[in-house]
Amino acid sequence: MKTSPFVILFFTVFLDLIGFGIVLPLLPNYARELGASPLLIGIVAGSYSLMQFFSAPIWGSISDRIGRRPVILVSVLTSTVSYLIFSQSHSVWLLLLSRVLAGIGSANVGVTQAYITDITTVGERSKALGILGAAFGLGFVLGPPIGGTIKSSYGIESVGYLAAMLTFLDFLLAYFLLPESLKEKKVGKLHFTGFQADKLIEAFQRPAINRLLVIGFCFVFAFVNMQISVPLLWKEHYQQDDKMIGYLFAFVGCISVVVQGGLIGRLAKKFGECKVLVAGLISMCAGVTLIPFVPEAYLFSIGLAVLALLAVGNGLVTPLNASLISMYAKAEEQGEILGISQSVGALGRILGPISGSLLYGLDSHMPYLAGGVCLLIGLALALPLLTFEASSPSAAPNPQAR
């Protein structure tokens, strides 16, 4: 593994995710303060991922042709602009605009994963993607409590300004220090044809990859379904303020960092990616389902244990799913396939907030029960993958894994 570019990429992702983590937990309650209905809260949160859904494959395909670095730079700068608009979002519609731009900018996750595949071997990939995932986790460790504290003390404008400043620092770091990773670019003229549904359909026709894409969707849907409703649950049923909600999110992020940064490489090497993926889905399913059943007096004992299950599952599933998908993709299509993977995940992030908001409006238990069912579906799809392990990009999947 080329340490220097990887370290730089880690810090660029880390700074980007701190900015993201500062804003995200505040959205449901802030949108409600602006007068948004449960449906509109879901639309505001889902708009971010709607733009990811359409933008991620485009960014990935472009990066296969012109390189990863320019795509990362443009997308990070777009995120910076989105946070500046967020700082002035005194209406639901400005808040919606800020999330649309943020979704376009943050659709570069597939590109950063493709960057990792460019500079690692197959054997190093799970560990490297796990460490990169730790940068995401660190963003959730530091971002939510910072955002909650800043909003409580200085107002929502300062939250937006701080997120914009950190993201612009991310841009400067990448501009001056991040080298290009793609040595052999796709030949041919670059066409900005927009979102191509045929590429998505083609990916779903490929053995193993199709299962992994659906597993990714189920996981993301369940997580975001929880993520958008749990701040409301903690505030209304457990009497927690924005600052404490931020600390609870930080607790989840902290455990995810430990799993992704220190454990996942060893676990994948010892047991294989597929077995660890199944274990992660089981842990995540238990954590999500149990959240609303924690007695109010035991939020910081039993509740933390439940959140730990969720965090372990999150720490395992996210990087392993990306690693397995990359192993079944050809070298020249890493950006495109991982972009499609992110796009499918974005579909879960579109439906999850709307589902979480509407179901929570009906009953505070329903978002978590729905998430648990979705994760059980993902688990059922993952179990046949245990019949084989992907050891190389050309590994032949079991026909039953279709």
C-alpha cells in the first residue's frame, strides 16, 4: 500500500465527514423548528441522497476517464458551497437547496473507494477500506457533539460556517497534497450523458455483485431509517437535548472507528469477508430493532449496549460490502461499479428518511421494526455468499449466488 497518498486521502475524508457529521443530527429537529411536517422532514433529508443516487455513477464514470483527483476536488468544493447556504437556511426551501447541493458534492464516496482500489492489492483492500471507513466514523465521533454544542451556544449559522470552513480545508489539503491514483484511464471521448439506467441494470445482472448491491441497500435503508427518527425519539421520549444527542451519535462513531480501524482487517483475514459481513448484519439487526424498547431510565446503560451492537454492525458491513463488490469488478471499471454501489446506497438514503419520518409519526417503534425486517432480508441474501469466498477480481462466483 502506498502510505503517503492513503494518509492524505484519510485526512481529506476525515475533514469532509466532520463537516457532514456536524450538520446531520441537527436536521430533523431544525427542520421541525422551521415548520416542516413529518413528510417534509423526510423530503429534506432524502433530497441529499436523491442527488447522490443520480450523481454517484456520473462522478465514478468521469473519474475512470479523467482521474480521481479532479473529481474529488470539484465535489468537495460543491460541498463547501452547500454548507454556506445551510448557514443562511432560515426557511425550509433554503434548507432543501443546501441538502441538494450537499448530496451532489458528497456523491464522491465511490470515487474515494476507487482511489483505494487503485493503490492497493486485493489482499490489502478490506483493511484499507476499513481504515477509510474509520475516517467516516471519526467524523461521527467529533461532528455531532461539535454541531450540537455550536448550535446550542451560537446558533445554526455558526454550524454552517464551521462545516464550510472544514470542508474548504479538505479541498486545500487535497489540492496541494493528494496525487492522482489512476495510472491507466479509460480511452475515448468524455461524454456528459448524465445518469445511465442501463449501467445500473447491467450491474444487477452480474452474479454476486447483484446480491451485494441489494445487501448494501437494505443496510443503508435500515441505518438511515433509524438515523432520521432517533433524534426525535431521544428528544421526545428520553428528554435529551441536541448536545446529548450529539454525544450519543459520537458513541456510535467511536465504536465504529475501533472496529474499522483496528479489527476489520484481522477479522477478514481470519474468517473471510463473507462470514464477517454476515456477523455484521446480525449485530446491526439486533441493535436497530431494540433501540425503542430501551426503558427511559436505562438509556445510558442498556441503551448504550444496544447502540454498541448497532455500531459494530455498521463498522463491519460498510467497508466489507464495498471490498467484496470491488473484488468482482474489473480494474478499469472500479470507479463506475463503486459509484453504482453508492447510488444504490443513496436510494436507501432517499427512502429511509421518508420512511423513518412517516413511520415515527404513526408509532415511535415502527421505524426500528421496519429497519430490522430490512436487515433480515439482507442477511438472507448474504448467507448464500458463505458458499464461496472472493479471493480475486476474477474469482468465479457460485451460480447459486445470483
